[in-house]
Amino acid sequence: MARRTPLGWPVLRQAAGPDRTGRGAAARAEGREMPRARTATADAVVKSVCPYCAVGCGQDVYVQDGRVVQIEGDPGSPVSRGRLCPKGAASLQLTTGPARRSAVLYRAPHATSWRTLDLDTAMAMVADRVVRTRRETWSWQEEGRRVRRTMGIASLGGATLDNEENYLMKKLYTALGAVQIENQARI
Amino acid sequence: MAECHPVGFQWVMEAKARGATLVHVDPRFTRTSAVADVHVPLRAGSDIAFLGGIVRYVLEHERYFRDYVVAYTNAPLVVGEAFADTEDLDGLFSGFDAKTRTYDQQTWAYETAGPGGPARRDDTMQHPRCVLQILRRHFARYTPELVERVCGVPEELFLRVCETIARSSGPERTTAFAYAVGWTQHTVGVQYIRTAAILQLLLGNIGRPGGGILALRGHASIQGSTDIPTLFDLLPGYLPMPDAARHAGLDAYVEAGRARGGLWHGTRSYLVSLLKAWWGDAATADNDFCFDYLPRITGDHSTYPTVQAQVAGRCKGYFVVGENPAVGSADAKLQRLGMANLDWLVVRDFSLIESATWWKDGPEIETGELRTEDVATEVFFFPAAAHTEKDGSFTNTQRMLQWHHQAVEPPGDARSDLWFYYHLGRLVRERLAGSTDDMDRPVLELTWDYPTTGPHGEPSAEAVLAEVNGVGADGRPVDGPGQLRDDGSTTCGCWIYAGVYAGGVNQAARRTPGSDQDWVAAQWGWSWPGNRRILYNRASADPDGRPWSERKALVWWDEDRGRWTGHDVPDIDPTLAPHQHVPAADGAPARSGGDPFVMQRDGKGWLFAPTGLVDGPLPAHYEPQESPFANALYAQQRNPVRQVLRDPRSRYHPRPGEPGAAVFPYVVTTYRLTEHHTAGGMSRWQPYLAELQPEMFVEVSPALAAERGLEHLGWATVVTARNAVEARVLVTERMAPLRVQGRVVHQIGLPYHFGPNGYVRGDAANELAGLALDPNVHIQEVKAFTADIVPGRRPRGAALPALVESYRRRAGIDAGTGGER
């Protein structure tokens, strides 16, 4: 920041400059040429929806150089008219904050700490376990009735996800014969 | 609502500014109470008595909307002679089997003119066995005096609420009820909603603008994850999961579905189109469209029995996806003990939530109940993509789908759940390729060829939405479920969402600004079904098809054009005239232009539910599983068919009056804060939110603080037979002591967001809650249970389970406690 000098005092500027009545440039505070808002310099505004509760407030996501730089309420939304609550207003921290993890972690049986795994390895390991557990716990019949299922694999979650994600989950689990599929809707 | 759905609450304030009266019923004084005209603190767990009292008021004072009730509800229908009410059986309905603790619902049926004939009707509603008269008798004892005695709401205040609601209903006015999990998380949760439904039907407040019973749901797509269900008992669009006993094959399944009546007549089209979407060319008429590929259920496979199966070692693999059961589910300890007995656990989230780290730093590691080196569970943590990093739709609490567009790529190895499940399915299919085992055919023949884009091979969410919408026989996206066929010529992933991709256009992505539209705003997003914004809106017009009043006009019959029209999409066949009756023919059911409730087999709103609920055709007040009070209405203390899960690790408190009941003298209720979200996974790691609500606390009244020696900002320990938690004490008059059955009852408020991880920490309120469930929907009772509270922090290490054990001993709790009928 520029060092302040007495020459910047409004009264001196008024006396020395062209604005003798003190109603224009002389009265302007220093720093009036504020940095421009992040929203003003963004490359793109992407339409979105708040990820917290189910009111479904509209969000405008401001993107610059491939990064989200600001998230604001969408004034066009007939649901929210541009407003966001404290949580919705914290969406920028939620999506870009330092608490977010970006690497896969793995804890081996009996291990006392995490280690990182690359994504492909981790995916292959999970796929192997799904295949193995499914086979080990497969059941064609229960009390004489056909069930065609596994009670060895369960899933919890979905209420914070997209419809399309829930759809693929239910479709895949059902094809695998997993029935213990649940989410927050009844919790 | 001001606390948990603040931006939605702006519309309540708009209504208030226009003269609406706002009544807030809540044990606590909250930000909603602060701006309400009336705040009614009541005892947690007593809402059926409260609402039942309003029902009685409306009936006794003849304040119901008679023309609406006669035309649109089952009030005039006559119930069979065999039906006996809770008034006759001291808290039980007819058909109760004490041994199995279930109801046989046969005696709840209407009286018919002959076997299979139409139900007998009495439009004067004077027949002693007509539904209206049954209601009168059933609720006759729910007097203002009784409401005061059960709920702790003074008569005068209660009557003020009754009069406000009655005055604000009718042709010219409507009243809306908004609720959240304060109504659902009970052993009688479904019957809470039923009581509100009875009241709103009597007042003519369903299907009309400004009316309704509005579920304020707490997650961005919790509605969507019910419609397209990650739930054990449903397939997309509320089609049931096949049951091994009841659905031996496609025909049996379809027959059971059609018996539900109304639009369920199309069950075969909906299901066959779903099977075609999933198994494509493999699904043919000859193999019942692969109906056999669907796994069958054999009972309750919801999350709590599943956790018990994990503890028992039967359930070995567990995916936890954007949810945090170690904090967010009842009896949090049991959740962790279940995870500690898995072979493998996959957690997908943004941060290292408690459900991912319990094996190294969870509460049981501290108490010594688990030792990290002994825990054999393999744990995978996958970082998840945020909503800004993926395309997709959320369905909000008004059934409206809204599309969010991808703005940026997710960081590092973070991926969407769409990516995870698509590629997991791909990898599993690769591993099973070539298998001739019959168990693998549903996986190998599954349609699983979504186009992928971008640097990470992200599957196209819009392609998935198009599959959900469905494709007609002509190869084009269908416009609605009416185009679905049962011959295998159409596909549809979720019949109630058919139309969301009509014309090949993503209707959920529509964003005509609200300011450029009328008040219905039909061009923003897309609501199921068929973009209707208010369900059953035929009821907004009178039997002749005219709006009940100009003020409350929504849809009406246009005689000149011979069709229904209006501000909203009519929720009825648009060409079915108001008095037109199309008899059943060619397998199609009868339809009537006078019946608004299109999902019901008789088209009527059900004041009395002859089928569909396992715990009674009418709501009755039962005390919660754990309550300091005997039931003032019936000898039957609690919901006789509630689910009480037995587990040596999860015990229940004695009934009131039994020795030991006084060990847990206070009522606990849990709730949310404006600044946090559910189990904290999306809020305790955000510095702004952490700073706004920095610590777990317990709300108590000054009177309770004095009784127990609790100091404001000091520590308190809350104890149940499950566990004990500590919290900072907030002494506040927001928690008003109530006078119930002649004595004072204190209530304790606990926010449930906190856990040991994140920027802001604290014990999880769910450590305290037990596993007593609503029998219809298997939701846990966390809104009303009992506890003790003492000053000071809880003990550490092995002393914590020892404290809980000492309470169990003092209260004489054993395996049988709490399981009595």
C-alpha cells in the first residue's frame, strides 16, 4: 500500500487542487479506486444450485482461469431471488477451501495410519472386493423363496448427490443384487 | 423454518406482510418464534394430541369445508361393522395380534354393496359408521383440557391456534402447514403427518394455492434420492422393490401394483419400461423383461438392521457416500462398531469425516473399547467432487428439478459420484466378463454404455437424465408417462420423471427469471409430475370445475375449449369434464372428472385409511418409546407396532412408573442450527460457519439449570442408557419448562451437527439416541427421548462406558426393558 502523506489530506487537496468547493475529487477517500470485484473480472458465470438444504436456492458460480473465484445468489431464481443463507454463502469455502481432500487414502487391515493410493489402483481394489464379497455372500433362496441377492454389501448416502448419481447407484447395486441401499431420507 | 430453511422462509414473511398469521409450534423458541404472531411451546412427542385437538375443534364447531369434504374426501364412506376404534379397545384398533404385534387390516375396510362392490356412501354424513362420524368419536376426547394436560399448551393459547386456523381456511382463504423432521423422527412419525392431512382435508386446504402440508427437507436432493431411490424398499418412481413372498413374478408384481388404484394402473408400463432401460435387448416378453434380475427383499433392510448385520458380521462391505453415520445416525457408537466389523469400507466425501477416521481416533479408541491394531476393516477414502465440478440435477423440497452446470474440473483425484459408480460398474463388468454364472447375467447384460467426456472420462449426466426420462417407441424422448407401453417398445428410468427431457431438451435446466414470469414460475426448472407445481390441484376448483373463489383460483374447467386450464398444469386428465365419469373398460380403471386425488384408487382424500399403514387407519396419541409420562388417553402407552431393535449394546429406558424410570427424568430433543448442516461434513470444515457456531452446546431453562446446578457456559454431561456426551451449557428461557399432567417437565435441546473432527468439535448428540423406529418407514425416534443431565465434563477413557453402565444398573435396565407392548 502506498505510504500516506499529509499531502493526501482532503483539506489540502481541496485547497491546492481544482475542486475548491470540496464536493468532488477533493472529498474522495484514498483507495476509492478499489480492486475490482472478483465477479467483475470473471471469465464466466455458471448457473448452479446451492448444495446444502432442499430449498434449492439459485447460485451464480464465477470462474476465472479455470478456478471458482466467487459464488453468489442468482437473482433470477424464483425460489430464492438472489439470496443465500450463511451456509449457501459459505459455498466458496466448501468447494475451494483447504479442508477438501484431493487424494485417495487407504487404511490396510490393522494399520495405524493412512497411506495414499493412486485412483486407478484404488478403483481396481474396490472392484475386486465387490466381486469377491458378492460371490462369498450370494444367496439364491431365503426360506425357500427366490431372492437372487447379496446381503454382504450395503450402501448409505444419496441425499446430497445428484439425481443422476442416485440413478446409477440404484441401477448398479440392483444389478449386483445388493438390496441394503439407504440414504438420509429415512434418517 | 427461519433457522433451517432461511431463504425459503422469506415467502412466509411475504405472506405475513400481506396479513397472514404465523403460528410457530416448537418446544424451543427459535428465530422462527421471534417473528411469529404466536409461539406455542409444546412437549416433544405430543403433536398428535395437539393436532388431534384441532381436528376435534373443527368437527365440534362445524368449521370444516363441507362441500369440499363431501366431494373430495372419504368422509361420507361407511366403514364395516367389524371395525373397532381405539375408543373401544383402549388404545388399540381392531385386528391387533398381540403375539406378532401386527395389525390385520381386514376390519378397517369400507362396507360394500356386495363382494367387490362399491363402498356404501352417505352424503349427509350422518351414518354412525361413516368416516366423518368415526372421526368425531375418535377425537372426541382430544379436548382443549386434554391438550393442555398432554402437550403442556395452555387451553387459551391452544384455542387461539384453533380459531386462527379455522378462520384462515375455506373458499376465500387457505392455511399451510410446514414441517420437517420434528414431525417424522418419532415412533409415530407417519401418523403425525396423517393427523395434519386429516385436518387439512377437513379444512379444504389440499390442492389449493397457499394450502398443503409442506415437507421442508434438509438435503439438496433428498427428495430426488427418494424419487430415484437409494432406498431398500423402492425402485424408481415409488415402484416397490420386489418382495420374495408377494411378488413371485412380473404378473404378481403388476397385479399388486394395480390394486393400489389410480395411476398405479400403469404399473406394468412403468416397470417394463424401467426393465428395458436397465437390461435393453436382453429384456424380452419371453423372459418377463428380466423381472427375475431384480433382487428380492424379505423384510426391513433399512440402515439400522443393516448396522446390526454389520456388528454380527453378516454384512461385510459398506459404501458411505456423502453421509456421516458415525455422527448423523442414531446410536452413533453402534454405527462405528458396525464399521469396525466390516471387511471393507468405502467413504466418499470432501474431508476426513468421523465415518472415515473412527478406527484411529474415534470415541471407542479413547475409551479402549476398540484398539486400532485389532480393527481389521480396510478403509478407502475417495475425495468427492463438489456441485460446481459436475453437471447434474437436484430435486428440491417442492419436487422441482434444477440443473447445476459444471464450472471447473475437480481437484486432483476428486471425482463425481457419477464417475465413481460408472467406472466401478465398468471395472466390475470387466472382471465378470465371460462368466456363465447365472448370478452375473444381470451385471453383464446391464445397459452401461454412457458417453464420457473431459480429461477424467466423466460420464454424461445429461445422457443419464435422458435415460431417466425415457424413450418412446418412435425413438424420441417421451413427453410424459402416458406414452410408456408395457410391450417393451419404450424405456423409462423413472416414470414420474418422464417429461424432464421432453423434446430432447433438458427441462430441469430452464432458467427464465422469476421476474419475467407469473407467480407460478412454471418456466424455471421442472417439477414432477408433468411440471405440476401443486399436486391434486383439481381440488382448487369446485365439483363444477369453477374456482372455489377468485382469490384462490388455480385451475378450472374451460367449458368453451372443453378442457382444464389455469395458472398451473392441471393435475387431472385435461379433457375429463368435471362431472364426467368414464367406467372401467378394457382393463382400464374407472375415471372421474370430480376426483382430485389421482393416486388413490377411489380418487378421494383419505381421512380414514382403510389400507396402507401398519399402525392404524387413524392417528392416535401414543407416548414416545421413552417418556416421563403415562399415556393420558389410553391404557396402551406406546405405538403397539413400533419397531424396537434389540441389541445388547443399545438399551432402552424403563416405562414411566416403573422403578428406575426416574433415573432419566428429562425430555431430550435434537435439532439443527442455521450455520451447520446435518452431521457436519459440509459445515464443520468451513471457517466462516465454524466461527459462527463454534462448539457443541446444550440448551436448558434457568429452572432446570437451578435444579441440576448447571452453569451458563460451563459444562454438562447428558446421559442415556446408550452413551453420555458433554456440551457447553446454554441457560436460556428459549427452553420453557412446561406443565404436563400436573407437574413441570424440563426439556433439553441438543444440536446434532457436532463430532470429534473438523474445525469445530464436540460430542455427537446421536450417541444418546436409541433404535426405536416408526413401523411404516423405519425412521428413528430422535426428536423425543429421555435422559439425565449433570454438571461437569464427561469422564474419559474406560470411565465413560462405566458411567453408562452405572446408569443402566441404577435404572434396572436389562435386555427386556423398553420392549413391552
